[in-house]
Amino acid sequence: VMVDLHGSCIAVPGPYLEWIPPKNWEGFGEVVVGQTSATAPFTIQNNSSTYTFTTNDILVTDTDNFHIVPSPYAGACPSIKIFSLPPGERCSVGLTFTPMETGDYDSILYAYANSPFFAEASALLEGTGVPVPAPELVVWPTEHNFGPQQITTASTELSIDIANIGDAAMKISGITHTADPHFILDLAVSYTHL
């Protein structure tokens, strides 16, 4: 007597690494060139109930502008290189953005393990480097012709506006003009916030 036996095979979900809470993106926004953003925490978890992962590396693909730093919270990972992560356990690292030049930047954050199974978690990092704030001085009018003027009489007074249209404070150390005795500089100054 022959009996036909049938069955099917299904994949058993394996253990994996994941970020807790789940996230696959972190935006650092605009950061002044040469300055460092606030630290963004990333927490990695071993979701297995059985296996201890040996985590081989936590890294970023752009090491010039994005940096892994100690976590600002409790439960920091003991290393960003080889360390063990027991079943259900988690640990955290910090990420910062320090743009070296102006422009848009992105990087990938990876955490991966090779033992007992290959496992990986990744997230996209983005940030924008913006210029260092600087003052910008403008003066108007930039030239003026007083026209014909009777000898020994004064012309109508001309007001000169000086403004800082930049995004940083400016210190003016002096105001002067070329040494021509026919022109008199009145240093009475009034200020207006632009």
C-alpha cells in the first residue's frame, strides 16, 4: 500500500537587529559649518528570544560629517566595535552632524552582526551645512553731487545711512572722510533696528 505524503515548508522568521523605537531616518536640519548638532540617540535591540548576537560594528558611511558619539542616555553600548548583545537586550549610541562645508549631506548608519546569524539594521542620516553668520555693511547713497554752491555758504545737509544687513553683529571702530576742508563730517548718529 502506498500513501502519498504532502507538506510545505515555510520560512521561520530569524532573529534580527532593529532600532527601538523603529526609525529609518534622522534629519539634523541646518547646522553652521564647523559647529556640531545636538546628539541624536539610536538604540539597537536584539529581538531574538534565544540567541546572543555578537555585534561586529556600528558605523556611518560619511565619517567626515557624521560622527558616532557616546549615548546621552543610560544603557550605552559598550563599544561601536565587537560586543555581545543578549536576547531581548538593547543598547544605544549617539549621532552628531558637524558639516565641514556648506551643502546637503547624507550618510547611512549601520549596525550589523555576523554571529550566530548575519543581521543588520540601518538608517538614513541627513543634514545641511549653512554658512557661518557674518556682518555685511552697506552705505547709501554711495555718491552725491552737491551741485553749484555759493562761496562761504553751507549746502543742505546730506544724511548718510549705514546698515548691517548681515546675520551677525558688527562693531564700527570709526567713521571718517578724505581730508578735504570743503566737506565737514557731522558725527551725530541715530540708530534704527532693521
